Amino acid sequence: MLTVVGCDGSPLSGAASAALESAVLVVGEARLLEGLPLAPGVRTVATEDPLEALQGVDVAEQDVVVVVDGDPGYFGIVRELLEQGHAPEAVPATPLVARAFAQAGLPWEDALVVSARDGHLRQAVNACRAHPKVAVLTGPGAGPAELARALFPVTPRSFVVCEDLGGPRERVVYVRPAEATTRPWNEPDVVLVLDNRHALGETGWVSGPVRAPGGWALPGDAFGDGPGLRPEVRAFVLAKLGPGIGDMVWDVESGDGSVGIECARFGAAVVAVDRDYTACERVRQNVRLHGVKVAMASGDVRSTAGHLPRPDAVFLGQGGPEAVKVCAALGPARLVAVATPADVHVILDILDEQGFTPDAVQLQADRVTPPEPGDPVIVVWGERDPLTPARRTSRTSRPIETIPAPPGEPDVPPRTA
């Protein structure tokens, strides 16, 4: 039988002790194996990779125990064991995240929990940008210093760094990101990334910070009387952007910030970019009105792009082919742009050259009650695998598909750079 036992520094449960006392083989990190109640002569394997240590071991004919930190079913080894065909029994201890929030003296039912391990540092950083209370499970190359370098100084946050929770080197340190970039860290288990203004959070009925928005493609008057997409067109744009937790979305010159604000309501990190001072102020007002987190970058995207976090999705309300070319070259997975009839085929070619699968539609929504015609809007989009290199191919020009949208308010025609 294969049993996974979680440890948290407190005395083991009866089930955990019984599993260890009957085991003929115990596998785990050296620090976790120290002081365990093992039978005389039991074989132990101290390793950072228990899965590799189990290769070739017959767990059907002998009792084998894997010792891990915390709850093995929560971002733990149970999933990997099941994927390899094992059927382990799990004896959990208190999860690392629960212990970290206990050390910080904070409730955590409204916290977002993410893992920065295995190449997910960038997504974890984006989650910390967008949410006020995030627990980050760390790993080599994805610890407090790396988190802090990515967040500081754009996103004001404080860190609670929890090292070796439940172990002999346990340490809980409260630091600012600037300090976290320079201090040595001893393989911390969890980093709590907190916006101190909202760290307490709100009482809710479901675990996690992100609730499905009460509605999306909000009415035009939800963003004041500034220029922006009508709700029906905005709904199509949001569907193509596909914003979610861990994504970084750029909202480039959308007029009222409505696209970026709706992306933030879905849990994405968002940067709004606009070269017009009045538009920037309008976006800030709408961000405050809707209570979301959107960073504001003033300037032309062609000059500011190199100073912003790399995007997963980009919306361009205006800017023309040159702005599309700059954003497409950064390799986002999705790019959506409002285009003029003169620019649409140029933008399609740019997306094609950059490795996107491009397409375009012309949308028109006419209000029925009261009758009011809406101006047609051309939306161009492209999707790509972020690892796909740009390619240059010749593509025959094709007509733009026209899709009538539901009734709504008139749009402001797109401006060009």
C-alpha cells in the first residue's frame, strides 16, 4: 500500500503514525524524515523527488510511505501519483497556506492561492497585480526576490515571507518588495502578497476572491459619456480577449477604459495605455467607480510598450497598423483591434506575419426601442500560440464578414493615429 503522510511540525495523527510504523520504505525530504517514528530497520530514501524514488518500487506487496509538507492533495503530490497510476491513501496535515495566514493573523477564505513553481512565475505575478490578497507557493527561481522584482515599484504590496513552516528553521518575515529583492531567503514555503488597504477582505459565502461578474458587456452609461465601444461590440471584443486570472491585458486607447475594466472584473491584471490626458483621467474615474485594479500608463503605446509587463492579450481601440505591429511583435496569445476600412487588410497582414491566425468582422447594432441606427464597427483579431515564431507568408485578400449585433447604443467611430 502507498500512503502519503503530510507533516506540519505538530505531533502526527494516529493514522500517520500507524502508516509510518508499518512501512518498509519511507521516502521524503531529509528535513521531513528527521525524528519520525519508524520501525527498526526500515529503509529510508531522502530525496527532493519522491516520484523518481518510487520508480520500480512495488507498492502493492509492501507498505510504502511518502512524507511531504502540509496537505498532499493541495498543490501536492497526490495528483502526480494518480496520473502515474498509483492509488495512494493520503493523511493530510494543515496546509501551508492555512499556516501562513495564521502566522499573519488574517482570514483566508477570500484569498487567491497560486503556485509560481514549474514556470508559472509570470502568471503568479499577474495574479498579485490584480488581487489584494494572494498566497504564492514558491520554488527555485520563483521566490520572494523574483516576485518582488516583477512587482516593484509599479504595484504597492507588502510581503509576509514564511520560511520552513513547522520546521527547525521556521521564520516569518514582514517586508516591502524593495527589501525582498536584496535579502537572502532560505527556500520559503509561502509568500503572502498583500495590499494592506484591503488585506482583511470582505465576508462572503464562497472561497476565493473572484466572483463571476454580476453582468458583463455593461451598459454604455456605466462608463460615463466618453467615447467607447457600445456594449454589443464590447461583448464580442471580450469574448475574443478571453481575460482570466494570471493574464496581463493591455487596453490601448479604448476611450473610456471600459474594455480594461471589464477584463479586470474577470480577474485579469490590466494596464490601460492612452496618450490623451483627458482620456487618462476618464479611465481613472471609471476604474474608481467600478472598484477594480487597472494600472494607467500615459503615452503612445509605440514608445511605452517596452516599459510595460508583457501582455497575454491586447485590445487596441485605436492606433492603426503601426500600434498593432508594435503590440503583435510582443507575442501575446490574443490581439483584438478596432480598425478603419482602409486599415483592416493591412492589420490582417501584420497579424499573419507575426504568427497569428487572423480574422475580421463588421458589426452593426441598431436600437429597436426607440429606433436608432448604429454605426458599423470593424473588429480585427488574431490568436496564436505564444511559442510560435512570427512567419511571413503571402495571403490573398478576403472580404470582411458582416455580423449584425443585437440592439444597443451607437458607437463612436474609431480614431486613427
